[in-house]
Amino acid sequence: MSIQDALFPRGKIAGVYPTLTTRGDEAYVEFIEDARNVLMHAQQRPIGEYSQQLMTDAGIADSPDPETTQAAIDLLMQDPTLKTYYRVKRSLQEAFWSGLSKSLNQRRDEIVAAFDAAEAAGPGTVEYDDNWRENAPEYASREIHIQPGGYVKDELAGPFYDYGLKVFLGGAADHDRLAKGVSMATAVPDDGQVSRILDLGVSAGATTIALKEKYPDAEVWGIDISAPMVRYAHVRAMEAGAEIHLRQMAAEELDFPDNHFDAVLAMLLFHELPVPVAKEAIAEVFRVLRPGGKFTVLDFPSVRSRGVYSMFFAEMDAADNGEPYLPDYVRSNVEDLLVEAGFELEHYDPKAALTRGRVVVKPAA
Amino acid sequence: MAKLKEADLAYTNDLPGAERGNPSYFENEVIDHLLGIVLELGAQFWVLRDRQAFLEEQLAAKGVVSLEDLEHGTPSDELQAKLKAERLAMIQQVYGRLYSTYGGDKAGPTSAPMS
Ligand SMILES: C[S@@+](CC[C@H](N)C(=O)[O-])C[C@H]1O[C@@H](n2cnc3c(N)ncnc32)[C@H](O)[C@@H]1O
């Protein structure tokens, strides 16, 4: 079966997201997406103000250390309206994954067969471990965002994640707009030489494809610890006609020579890594970048720019939305870890952590 | 992993959120269930409403409609835009009151903030 028939039997929506099996499935997920927009995203600011008022009234200090965060959790989670908000958030997340997986599971065999058929076809290449399921490390097997099967164990992890991004961002990723923005934000060396680019933790590969579109003459590589992700990213790259090279590989153990890349990107990867893994990954990026090469890290701001309420929010997301590494990440100050590894910090504005990121450069030898 | 050992990461098994779990937020978990149920009913209602509007659009345009079209077709862009507005208004009207304590019932829909 062709990729078209397997992934887009009812035509493409908002770019190349996999199409849900029936119109009814789509209507269900559209309801969830808009319920999130009204009952979560639109509430974020007013519910933050409300929560902060409760904390002020209770005399909780604005310090994000773990004890204070726990005091904030104890206080806020007694409030009926806040309980409702976090209940609604969790229920919508559960309903989304159940609706999405029920719909795509009806076509599971066709979709997997299309992945298989795409494997040897170009443009671009993909390689992964045949025993990917058994060999997946435990720390990478969590069900992040409570996605069923997580990133590494389900063959449909790529399509699941891709559709999840659409819904969680309320449409902001549609038509790969987000990915295009990220490719613009990816820093390149001052001398303008861009022969090789590496994207870490590619997931669905939208960003990697956008990088190839922005730098058509460069060799573009993308790695992810998940075999299902690189398989799906390859299919997406074929759809886009983009020649990118995808490998199942751990960011903390890069199988590339020293001084090999001009630019490396990590978009929304670090908050999903345990800190010891993040440190190893940073050391590896330092090794594979050439002197003058730049590393762009787009991710959430760190603890210095966050008060106790943001920390509370991170702890809640950790426990209820399957983000176990988020609180440690926020407290780790990734910009410090980068400097400790030998990089020079070129740019970091905490208010633009997700849009411009931290940009660091490997000093000349 | 080259330098990291499995034991270095064993602590991650005990982090909150490492296991999916089944959190409840209210002392009486019946309330947790009821909120899940009213959201699910809203979604199921919406699936029917969408199908009805799509059926009406097809009938008005063609006088007949096939089951195949209803199941696998897609409403016109115009109808989709109308349905989106209706859906947002319905969600706000039905569920907004859950947040009336702080005026959240009046907060209009926005997309996810990217910061
Ligand atoms: C939130 S997604 C990244 C989003 C993506 N960069 C984008 O622009 O849409 C995180 C990805 O990192 C991958 N990942 C997790 N741990 C990893 C590791 N140690 N090395 C490489 N990839 C990893 C996951 O499999 C997942 O696909």
C-alpha cells in the first residue's frame, strides 16, 4: 500500500498530519483540541494570577526550591477550582490519546507496511536497530505526555506524536510553521560555512526537513533514540522530497567523528532527558562540532527565570502529564551545563527560551 | 551508553510521572469520574452534531448522500469554519462555569503560549 493510501486515506490535513480514519474520529479530536483551547490555554494566565494570589495570601515565598514548591502544591491542590482545572487537563489528555489511537489502530497494519516499503526508497536514508523494542533503554521508555507506548515502544509512535503536537499546540504547528520558525532560529557559524547540520531528537522530523529546505546544499542528519520516530520521519521526508539522513542513535553516544558538524540543534529535547544524560549529550555535541560551530538549544527557561508558581506547574506536569525529567531540567540551568562543557554562551534571553533558545559556540582550538 | 551505567539512571524509575498512574484530584474520586464523564459526553455530543451538520450540507447540495461520504468525507472549508466557532462557543457555555470563581468563564480561547 502506498504512503498516500496508508497515512492520508481521506486527504492531507493542515500539512501532512496522518488523517484520522473517519470524519467522526476527527470531530472527536477537534472537540478535544478546542476544549484544550478554552479550558486550558485560555485559562493559563487568569488561573496563574488566581493561584499566585492564593500563595501570597498564605504567605508562601516566591522561591522555587523544592520545599517551597511542595508547600505550594499542598496549598493549591486543596482549592476546588484548581482541582477541577488539573482534573480537566488530565481527562482531556486521556481522551485525546484514546480517540487518536482507536482511530489510527484501525489502520495499524497498513501504516506499518507503508513504513516498511518506504525504507529503502529515497530521497534520504534511514537506519535503525532491528531489535529496537527489546534494546530501548528504560529512561527513554516513559510515556511522555502519557502517550500510549511512549516514544520508543510503539511502531506508531511517530504518527501519534505528530498528531499530539498539532493538538497540544492548538494548531500552531500546522503546515510545519513551527518547524520553519525553528530552522530560522538555528544558529550557524559566523564564517557562513554550513556543510553539515545535525538535529538531535527529531521525533516526526518536521524540523529536520525544514533545516534541509533552508540549507539545501548542506548534508542534514537527524538522530533519535526511537526507531519508530526515525522511520516515520523518513516517510515524512520522502513526502517533502527532502534528502535527510536519519539514524536511530542516542544523543549521549553520537556515532560521528570529532569536529564534523557546523551546526547542531536540539529542539525540545533537553527537558525530556535525565540530567546525567543531558550532560553526556552536551559533551558529545562539543566533540562533534567543529571549532566555531554553533549549538542551538530551544527549550523551557531554567529556574533562574522562574518563580515558585512556574515550578509548581512543572511539578504538576511531571506527575500528571508524564514529564518526569522536567523539574530537574528546569532546576539544572542548561545554559550553565553548556558553559561547563567548554562552550561560550553567545545568546540567551529567558523570555525567548523557546523561540530563540540558548545559542553557544565551540571556541577555536 | 558509553560512560553512563544503568545504575546511574536507576533513580529515574522512582520520579513522579515515571509511571503513567491514574491520579485523582478530589478526596471523593466520584467527582473525578463525573468530570471525566461530562467531558466525554460533550465530545460524543459533538461528534453527532458534526455529523448532522455535514449530512445537512450534503443533502442541501446533492439531495442524496452516501454512507461512504458521511464516514470518510470532510465538510467544506466554510462549514468547518462555522463548526469551529460553534464548538468553541458551546465549550465555553457548557464548561466555562467550572472556572467562574476567578472569572475564567469569560476567558476567550487562545492557542498554546510558546513560552
Ligand atoms: C519532544 S520530542 C522532540 C521534538 C522535535 N525535536 C521537534 O522539533 O518536533 C523528544 C524526542 O527526543 C527523543 N529522545 C529522547 N531521549 C533521547 C536521547 N537520549 N537521544 C536522542 N533522542 C532522544 C525522543 O524519542 C523524542 O522523539
